[in-house]
Amino acid sequence: MNAFVLNRHGRLVFPSSIMPQLDFSTMESLDQLDTVIRRDFETKAPSGTDILEKIRTGDYEDRYALMRDVALNLFWANRFSITMYDKRPTRWADLPRTRSDVFLPVLEPWEDGETKIAAVEQAYPTLPARWDADVEDRVFGVLFDVFGNRKNHATTLPAVKPTVEEFLADAGNLTFRLPDYDPDYPVYEYDDILDCRENVPELEALHRWAMVLHNQYPWDRAAVELARADQLSDDDYVVAFHPRDREVRDFLRRLRAGAEPRQASRPRESRQPVRPFPAVDVRRAFTVMPRLECLVAVHGDQVCTNDDVVRNSAYNWSPMSADEIQEKTGVEERRYTSLSLEELALQAAEAALEKAGRGPEEIGGVIVCTCTSSRLIPSLATYLCGQLGIYQTHAAYDLIAACAGMPYGLAEAVRILQEVERPILVVCAEKFSDKIGNVRPSRMLFADGAAAMIVGPAAEGEAPDFDYLQTYASGPASEVNSIIWPNPEFDNNITVFGPQVKALAGRYLTQMIEEIGALPAPDGAAGSVLDTIDLIVPHQANKTMVLQLADRAGLSADQLYFNIETTGNASSASIPLAIHDAVRDGVITEPVRVFAPGFGAGAVAGYAVMRVDPAVVDVQDAHPSAVAEEPPAPAAQEPQPASEQLREAFT
């Protein structure tokens, strides 16, 4: 449900942003569910009373603002039914009375509902359109058909509905009653929702919201009423609630059994190390000098623009335009891959062997730096060994150092090189696109990509390509847990806590600059290492944030290279992808000394001071966008989808 798909118009769609789906396998208590529901549905949603007050005080500037509030209100009113239950209209005489997995909602009449509905209906035509009046009218028709027939109060809805037997215990309990039910009542098919296309991204997102909300009431809504338990007759239809999947059923069973949620342990107060950890001076620490034999990059094959992000806005996001995303993050588009992480990493590894002219029998170790692999057995590194034809190697393992993956991987490669004196393959590969779900900060930033490097022994008497290597880890628990995946509190999607990330990045970047400012220049040159740096290629975390932190550390913007504008944040792969792009874009045209700092999840960090010769970089042209913004119209007339029929019905 978290993956991206391409619809028939060639546009990216993120189903998890459109169709609410919570992971109940992670839920342990009603309190935990309440926290998720409040965050996802209540924080941004106005009540009917709020909407009425905003109409009366003239707070709505245009139709879109009113429609957005109506949609958020309807998602909130359906917060439990849409996430936990399937609604099945059932003839009262045919409804089982004693089953523990069939429920009936107990409802309260919507206080002043008619007044609130009338206010919205009357206010809409008096407001100006924001972008496209015809489209906004169509979307309003779908939304208002749901809102205008709402009957029940939503503030006090319980997550756990009563069973039919419990419902009948009080003759005065109210529930939905339908005089009849048409099982062929038109609804939007899954593909209708995916294939929705509007020229304005915000309206496309809102239109999809409206389609999902329409499907929550697949019956003649105007005929629905609230009826007492003792007023139901055999031929009446009621709306029975069934757990939508096994995870919801198991959650409800755990609640009935009274299972106690597990208590998380409290972290101790963090303490500074007894003395600083010095950077590794490669010339002094090692006898086998490391050489960078090659660097290759594999960018994602699908472009996800900021407009794509906006047109896939989830119901729990604050409004943000494409320009605002760019201003906040520095990202204009990010790359996703249609490949698996394994295939992406394999492409990079194969290209690295070819570029370096190395055969599988020559490789002394394989290190895969990734924080997005779901493969545990075999490790991704050993999987690559098998696919590459490496019969045996000294070491092959995955290394989880998130955004510091490249400096961690290079440090390990240089150490292993001392033992085996054979080339070490380092692969940095990430696939975030299927792990983001509907978490907006993650969707704005993270991307897919892979890079591979081979670190081999330099010739006798030759200077190393790596001058200094450094790695760090840890800090206050708040920083260690600043980026989490999988995160049960966010439906097991990757979660970023911005202030804590900024704190650890600022702390480490300052420490790194101070260190290399104090380290002696390589080769006996005058000054410090910092004085000899030609280019800084930082982890592409968030351009706006990194530039602010670099300025505090005394660095100017023209010293740093970024490709995050078109690549996004690919975590461990971000630095080598950026080095590749710097060569491709003509920023690096001759051998230069690069300072490459990385920092991120787990409060890990590290850097490499390294020589990059553009000759060892396998330059690939930028991939053209695989997303056709305006594909040619089909030659033949297509049959009218259900969505078009519904549009006509509501206009």
C-alpha cells in the first residue's frame, strides 16, 4: 500500500496518501490508537461548528478553502470506520445477533446539522474559485453529496463498536436505517481514483479525497435515517461493521482480553566520552594505501516532482505548494526506482566491477551500506556476492549507518584492505519510496538511488586517495531516535523529527569543521586539512538546513556542492551520487580533494577527506523523466469510467 504507482496518464500516485490504512499489528492499546487517530484525523480537521463559524465570520477566501475543510471534516467523521471496518448494508432479519465480530454503530443525531449543511451549501456559490471554477464545482458536487446527507454527530464516536447483541441491550440505541439497498450503487473503482487527473495539483488531490469519501457511503444517502433498535423491522437495512482485516480483528481481541501494553525503558542521561575520538590518518595508521578505483551511480528511473507530491497530498497534511516545498527543503524533484533494492544495488555493483576492470575472483570484501533493506537472510551483501559470481570473499556484510553510510563503508573498506590487500566493493543503496506512506516530511525529502565504489591497494610508493576517515555515533536519546523506521507510532513508515535532526546535524558539522581545521595538511603542505579542501560534498539531507548549518560553521555556500534539487535525499547513497553528478555536471574536471561529511539517523556521522579523480567516475547522463506530464490523447474513444458517470451525477 505504500509503494508508488504510475496511472494511465503516466503520473505518479501514492495510494497510501489517499486511502487511509493503519497498521493495527503495531497497536497495543486504545490510548495508542487514540494518539494515531488524533494526529492523523483530528489535528487538522475542523468540526461542523468550526466550519459554520468560519462561514459566519467570512474567514473563507475561496471555494477551495471551504471544500478542503469539508473534506477534512468528513475524514474525521469517518476516522474509525475508514481505518478499522468494512461497512456492509445488511437486511435486519439476516443480521447475526450473537457473533463477536459483527458490530453496529451507536449514533447520535448531528446537533444543528441542518443549519451547518445549509450554511455550506449557501456559502459555496458566493465564494470565488481559486483556480478552475468548473473543476471546483465538480469536486464540490461529490463532496457535498456526502456532507449534505450526513446524519450523525462525530465528536463522541468510539473506536470499538458494540456487537449486535450489545446494541440490542438498549432499545433506545440509534443506528443507520436504509429502506432498501442497491448493491450496484455506483462507486469509484480503485483505478478510477488512481487515474484522476486535474491540471492543478491541489485540485487533483482534493478530487481523490472526494472519491474516497464517496465510497464510504455506497447507498442512497438521502434515504438514510437514524432509527432506534426497537423500531427496526425485518426488511430494513442496517449498516453492519466488520473488521477490515485480520490485524483489526486481532487488535479487538487483544482489547477484550485486557492485554497490557509494553512499557518502554527510559534512556539514561548521555555522557561525553572521556576523550575525543581522533580521525584516522590513513598515511600514519595503515601500511596498504587505499586507492579509489571507481565510482558509479544509479539514479532512480522515475522522477517525482513537487507537483507530484502536492497532487498526492494526504488528508492529514497541512497545505503546502510546490514552491513552498522547494523553499523549505531545496528539493524540486526526487528520484524513485521501479526496481527492488536488491536489483538497484546489483546494477551499481556490476557497473563498478566493469568500470574498474575487476573480476569477481579479485574482490576481497563486499560492504553494503543501507538503512532501507528488508532483507535479513541472506544479507544484501552476501546476495550480491552470489549474483556477481564471487565464490568466496574475506567478508561480506550489511552496514546500517543511514546517512553516514559512505564514510562508514569507506572506513571499513580501508581496514579490511589491510588484511586482504585485495579490492573491496562498497555499495551504498537506498529505496525509500515504498517506506514513506503518508508521512509528509519524509515524502518531501527522501528518494531512491545507489552508488558503488571499489577501494583497492595503491601501487607501491603511490599516495593514497583517502587522507582522513572519521566516524561517530550516538548522542542524547532524542537525537538517536530522530529518524525512525519502521515506526509503530506512524503506521511503521519512516518518520523524521526535524528539530532533533537539525540539532545532531549542527553538532556534528561543527565538530567536523573544527577537527579538519586542526588536522595538519596531507603531504607536509602548509596549513590545515581545511585549507586544502577544493570542494565540500555534504550529505544531501535538506539543502536549506545544511546551508544554514554550514554558515554557522563558517563555510560559504560556494564551497558546497548540492544535487538534492533533482535527486532528493538518498541517505547513504547521497554523497557518492552527488560526487558523480559533480563530475557529470563539470564541477569536478580534474583531481580534487573533497571533504564529504555525512550525518543522520541514529545520531551517526562521519566524513572522508578524499581525492576524487574524474577519470575513475563512470559518468552517466541524467535520466530523462519517465513521467509524461501531458501524454497524447488516445486515438480511440475509451469507455466512460465510473468516475465520469459519478461526476455527471453530481453536477
